[in-house]
Amino acid sequence: MSAIESVLKENRVFEPSDEFKTHANVNGMDAYNALCDKANADYEGFWGELARDNIAWKKPFTQVLDESNAPFYKWFADGQLNVSYNCLDRHLADKADKVAIIYEKDDGSSENITYRELYERVCRCANGLKSLGVQKGDRVVVYMPMVADAVVAMQACARIGAIHSVVFGGFSAGAVKDRVKDAAAKVIITANESVRGGKQVPLKATVDEALAGGDCPSVEKVVVLARTDAQVPMVEGRDIWWQDLVANQASECEPEWVDAEHPLFILYTSGSTGKPKGVQHSTGGYLLGGIVSLKWVFDYKPDDVFWCTADVGWITGHTYIAYGPLAIGATQIVFEGVPTYPDASRFWSTIEKHKVSTFYTAPTAIRSLIKLGADLPTKYDLSSLRLLGTVGEPINPEAWMWYYQVVGQNRCPIVDTWWQTETGSNTIAPLPGAVAIKPGSCTLPLPGMMVDIVDESGAPVEKGNGGFLVIKRPFPSLLRTIWGDDARFKSTYFPEDFGGKYYVAGDSAHRDENGYIWIMGRVDDVLNVSGHRLGTMEIESALVANPLVAEAAVVGKPHEVKGEAVVAFVVLKGERPQGEDAKRIAAELKNWVAHEIGKIAQPDDIRFGENLPKTRSGKIMRRLLRSLAKGEEITSDISTLENPQVMEQLKQTI
Ligand code: PRX
């Protein structure tokens, strides 16, 4: 049975236990409904009160929402604040000695960093950046391993009002270059190497490669954290060791007070067209989304040990590592390693070691760990856990049940959180002390999130029918624009098809008889591989940039562990290769894509044809390619195809 079929047959329901409910921040459906009613009755009053209660403002705002230039909405616009102040300074009075970060290193050693220590490290780094000439509004690319200093770097940018753009450490030089250029970054912060699974991975060398050729004239300085002892070439006048930069800096740094709408960061994500787009987030609204979701969805308690296993290179690592947990004064784990090193029990042993109470990971990790040792969690003391979460892709009920029974020991609710780089924080997810959970459903919207499922005309669909997932009202943590491309922002997210008023998420979904939302997948040409978002067009562009390739089309196919796998149909400039030749060229092209974008975008399967299936007007028939990739029988009429014979060729895997 496929994952989708098994989701459609799912009807189990798990109510929150009385024990969990009693201590929950939002206790029972009446409390949840009361929050929703409040938001419905007085939308601005609802968000305004939350913003006043949860954020320390330097200058209070007088207007909650400004819709005068829709869809360029503004929240709390005349208020002033600083995110780093909210995450650090405001805890110093009563939590200075509380552990902010447990930095769990790749080799299994760990380091505790208190709020005071983190504050001082951030201030030193902020002062260091200032000494390099970084000012409010300047862009700083952060290309770092999952070390505690990655959080320090992000917080330091926020402290001085610089806009960071974190680039995932697994991306290649080409991807770094594109992002540096698009944002005209002044400084890059990196490390000599990262350490993952016992292996050293060069990062500085990748930055050097990105900057070679002089395509990035905006870059003035490269700050290099010495994560290992490896010596790397340093360019005179451009490169500076992090350790030298911060050595003599003051451990205090007055925060730069910024307007609530000041961009906090840019984060690039894939869409169906063109290059990845720089999703631009605000300061005040974004911060609020992180805080309220941690209180509602993660039911935050002061003695929690929170662990989100994401990388800071993705939105999950921004909101649920770099900002949210610090803003509420939590103790959290920053994990440098991989789930399979030194063996597949790393997650479970780390939960035991640090007495983790809240664990947040991706379905793909769960599925791969089931494969590698379904009984491994039982060998560890996981009694500290009280809440589990998933994010990034739909979870199949089988993996959900294992997570619930074996990891959570039938005790811990699972919050399946639907959201996106663009929404900034959890958007649809259960409030675990209120909403009963169903395996595979992200359940109900958070209070104040006006989610709906509509047809092509924008009319709500009947329960049970699939449709487009939309959000009908702007909300504080929603992206503000695409960096440097307001027009693309408008046409991508607020298309005229729906009157230009709804935020269109790009997912399809349906509602069941209880109003629960079930995400069915993307409606555009975006793939979700191991919870990572990839545009088919990006991979196609990378492939056709190879001198051997004439044409390429990329589609997804279901994959047991990764959720989706990348299948590339390729036409070479020369003859269609066969046998050993085909194998060799396929391997070459996989490496090529890894080099152009990053390993995560590497096709799993490459198939060669003399041509691609096209209509007589020359349009590639992707629907057919999807069926071929899945190995389905082609039953539809292919007589309109210009070149039906290529279908046989493209069936053949290499
Ligand atoms: O298709 C949805 C899927 O991931 C997409 C967003 O990807 P990204 O911006 O990279 O953010 C991922 C982490 C927030 C969505 O459009 N997605 C995310 N969470 C879920 C999900 N699909 C189903 N269930 C989820 N819980």
C-alpha cells in the first residue's frame, strides 16, 4: 500500500491524556476554540495583545496591521525592538545561569552555554562584525556547520540589524555564489571545515571557489571559524579568523533598535520557476510567530529540554533553534552530528544523556531510523520525553505509529506541524493538550491562522474534496516579500486567480469530517526530498549546463525513506548511451548536479532517451514522465505524442 493510500484509510484518533491536559498551556478544546473565537472576533486585537505580552518592545507600536498596500502587509510597524535583545538580554535578570544551549558535538562530547555566556559570545561577535564595517541593513551570508557559533553568528547579525542569509552547509559553491550575488552580501561567515559523522567537510574551500572569478564584488570580508585544526589558505586583507576577530572585543554591545518591519533575514527556497528565491522575513512578526507556536504547539515549560534536529540552514533551524527557543528562555540542544553516527541510536542516546523533553524531527529521519534499528529506542531511557514533533513532509501512519509507540511509549502526543519557509512558524498543527491527534494529519490551524481549502475559483471545497491550501488573512510571521523582487512575490503567493487576496501555499489538501487537514503534496513543480524542498527546474538547469546534455526533465517518484526521489530524463547532445556508457555518464551527471547545487539535489535515477515525450506543440508531457518514473503502465492515449517511441527508451532504468 502506498503512503497516500494508507493515509486515506487512516481513522485512528488519540485524545490527549488527562495527565498531559492538566499541565498543558492550552487545556482542552474549549480553550482552543476560545482562542480561535477571539481571533475571529477581533483579529487585530488578538495579535496585538499577543505581541504586547510576548515581546519586549523598545518603542511600543500603535497600529497592529497596516493593509493599505496589500499584499505588502505591515505588522506593528511603528514599534521598535531588537530580536537579540529579546532572546538574550531580557533573560539576564532571572535566567543568566540557566543553560541556553547544550552543544552536542559530532564526537559525542558536549558543552553547556548559559544565557550569560551566550549573551557575551553574541556581543563579542556583534562587535567584531561592526569592526569590519557591517552596518544595519547590510547582508551577511552565514555558511557554517551546526555548531553553537552558527547561532551566535545569526544572533550577532540580529543584534546589529544586519540581515543574515544562512546557506545550508551542504550546498555547493555555485549555490553559495548565487545567494551571495542575489543579496549582494558584504561579509561571509564560514568555518575552515565542518565535522559530520566523523568526517571533515571543507567549507572555506567552497567559499573560495564561490568567490573565485570575481563574480561577487560585494564581498569585503570572510570570517572563518576554526572548527578543526585544519589550516586553510587565507586571502590577505579579505579573510580573518573568527577567533582573532572576537578575541579583544567587548562582551557588551548595545542592540540596534529596529522597526518591526526591518528584515531580520533572507532565506532562499525553491519554487517552480527560476532560481531559488530569497524569502524575506520581518523582525517583530517573525519573532512573535516563533514564540507563540512554542507556547501553543510545543506547550513550552521552563524546565523543558527542547531539541529540534534541523540544520540552521533551513527555516526550521531558524525558528526552532536560532530564535524561538531563545526568545522564550528555553534550554535547547544544538546538535552538530548526524543521526547515524557513531550508530543509529544517536538520537535515542542523546535524549537519554540530556534528558530531552521535547523532540522535533523529520519523517524522513524517523523512517530511516526504523530501517536501521526499530528496537534501538527501547535500549535507552526515554522517560524524559513528553512531547514529539514532526515537520517538513507528510508522515505515513506506519512511521507515525512507531514514533508514537516506540519512541513516545504511548505517552507523548505527536505534533505534526505544517508550515513553510514562507510562513515563518507553525501554521497548522495540534495544540497537544487540546486537539486529539490522527496519524498523518497536521490537524487544525493555530488560532489566528485563517486556513482554508479552495478550488480554482477560490471557493471553499466540500469536506473530503481536495483543493488548494490557502490562508485568507495575513498573519504576523508570513514572509514580507521576495528579496529584490516584489512582483514575483505578488504573482507567486497572492495570484490574481484567487483575487490577489489569499496567500496560496502551493500545497493541495483536504479536510475530513472533523475538519482535520490532510496535506496531499505540492501542486507545483517542487519536490520534497527528505524534507528538503527542491525545484525540478533548478535541477534541470543544472543538468543542461553540462556540456553533454541537450535537454532534461526532472520529476519526483515516491521513495520509502526520502518521501520523494529525483528522477531525471535526459537527452544527450550525441547518441543515446547504452550499457556501460550509460552507467558512466549517469554517474558523471549525478556528480555534476551535486557540484552545481549540492548532494541533496542529486538525481537517484537518470534515464536516457533520444528525445522527451512532447506534444505536437513541443511541450514536455510531465504527466507521462511522472507515470514512467513510478513504473506505472501508461494507459492513456499517447497518439498525440510527436515521438511515441521514446516512451520505451525512457522506461529503462540504468
Ligand atoms: O509541502 C509542504 C511540506 O513542505 C513544504 C514547505 O517546505 P519548506 O519551505 O522547505 O519548509 C519545511 C519546513 C517547515 C510545504 O509546502 N510540508 C511541511 N510540513 C509538512 C509538509 N507536508 C506535510 N506535512 C507537514 N507537516
